[in-house]
Amino acid sequence: MQFKINLQLFTEEKTERPTPKKRKDSREKGQVLQSKELNSAFLLIGAFVILGLFSSYIGMTMKSFTRSIYVEYLNTDYLFSIQNLYRLLVYSLYNLLKIIAPISIASLLIGLAVSYLQVGYLFTTKTLAFKLSKLNPIEGFKKIFSLKAIVELAKSFIKIGLVGYIVFQYAQGQLETIFNTMAMDMDGIIQVLIYILVNIGIRAGVVLLVLAGFDYLYQKYEYDKNLKMTKQETKEEYKQSEGNPQIKSKIKEKQRQMSTKRMMQEVPKADVIITNPTHFAIAIQYNPDDFQAPRVIAKGQDILAQSIKKVGLENDVPIVENKPLARSLYDTVEIGAFIPTELYQAVAEILAYVYRINNKV
């Protein structure tokens, strides 16, 4: 009996740390490490701190607004006229903006600062791209009942429970102060209410800040986990960034062939080929009018050495055997380089010999 196994059922685990390229690509897609709870906590604390700092300004504005409402807008025979209602609406909106402006501006700056500290500067439109998968009801149900949704729900219950407990405990301790406001004037009532609100807000913000610290660690864990790669993904990315090793090998081989071809074209210009005699061959050229010293224009080992000798014979280039010199030249002098001073004497003797047998001297 034969069994067919679908190997695609066995997905490779993501065990490899994300590469810098993977992190960069993820960031460009808008997938960044960020805790929204951290933003909320700092916004809440910052808003109530600003409320406390501007309490006198807010109190005076509210007092002036309330007095004007009762004196100028409600105490009139034309209370329900369109003109009076319009003036009342405009005046109310104006004073509302005056009250919330310091808090709104401060909250905006705090939100931008906290986001920048977490993410840095990032502008991308890829998160706004339309995806048909977002309209898939099955995927929607999966998100609703996913582990992430359950964690978010649990976080919400914990936040509500802790913040509610803090607010209840503090408000319970301020009941006597709240009842005493009945004997105060408007200035006193406003100051007491702002004081209580600021204390409640800061206490709730501190609780949220502690929770946000744990949330940030959790988000970092999830972020790193989602970015992990399989071994195959790592290999594919390496191929894309560094190039396919097989293609690179072929390119290098082609470059070597072209370099060898150019070198072999220089061999006929040599004055002498020094060999050892079977393993190495070095073609030397010396032109006193152009160069101060002889230079190596071609060299090779084994098969390439035999090719250099063959081209030399075909072009009547003298071939001289000198094993130590051939090995030294091959190991120490690159193609196109001049002969080092320590080998001048040995090469000069060979060149003198070649010139003599060719009747060049």
C-alpha cells in the first residue's frame, strides 16, 4: 500500500532572528514596535497636569462665561430669538475653545513626542492601501476570536477595573470636601472641582503607565516573534541581497576568462619567459625607453603556464629555465607590476643572456 504525503502540511518554523533588511522592509510597511497604551498613559497624565497648571486661567474663564450667560444672554426678552441663540452659540464655542486650547495643544505635543520616541520619523502610505482580504468575513471572525483579541479584551477589563477602583477610593475620601463646596462661592467650587479632577486623572494615569510598561514588553515580544524568519527565508533574502552564488560564480569565471585572454594577448610582447620548467611560467617585458625596470606582463601555473609557453614559442619569445626565480616571481609579483629590487640582479642576468643570443647587444 502506498501513502502520499503532502509536504506542504509541514510548515517550517520561524526560528531565525530577523535580518536588518527584514526590519527595514517591515518598517516601510508601517509595521513598527509601538504601545498605544504608553501613548494613552502619557496623554492622560499630561492633560491633567496641564489642567492643574492652568487651573486659575480655566477657573476665571469659566466664571466669566457663566456670569455672561446669566447676565447678557439669558436675562433678556429675546431669549429664544434666532439672533440671541446664534450669539449664545458662538459665545459658548469661543469660551469652550479658550478652556480646552491649552490641554489640546499640550496633548498633541505629548502624543507626537511619545510616538517619536517609540517609532522615530516614519511616513508611509502602505498602511492605507486597499486590500480585499480586509473585506473577508472569515478573516474578520478569526481576528475577533484570535489570541490577540483576547489579550486586548483582558487588558481592557484590567484597565477598567484598576482605574475604577482608584477613582472610587479617591472620590470616597473626598466626599466631605465635595459636600463643603455647597457653602463656597463659584471661585472656590471651580478650584476644588479642578483639584479633585487633577488628582483623579494623575492617579489613573500612573496606573495606566504601569500597565503600559507591561504592554510595551508584550508588544516587543509579539513584534520580534512576528518578524522571525525561517531558514529558507533567510537564504532567499541572502540570495536577493548578495546575489545567487551560482550566478556570482559564473560571473567570476567569465571575468577570469576575459582576464586570461587579455593576458595571453600580451605574451608575444615579452622579452623572455622564465619557467621552472613545468609548473610556472612568467613573461617579462623590459623597455628602457618606457620603464625603469622590467615588469611581469603574464604569469600562470600548470595548464596556464603551458599555454603561456606555447604562445611564446609561436611568437619566438625566448624561454629560460630558472626554478628559484620563476617561483619567486610567481609568488611575489602581480601581473603588470615591476620586478622588486631584490630580484633585479637575477632578472638582469637572464635579460642580458637573451639579448646576447638574439644579438641585441
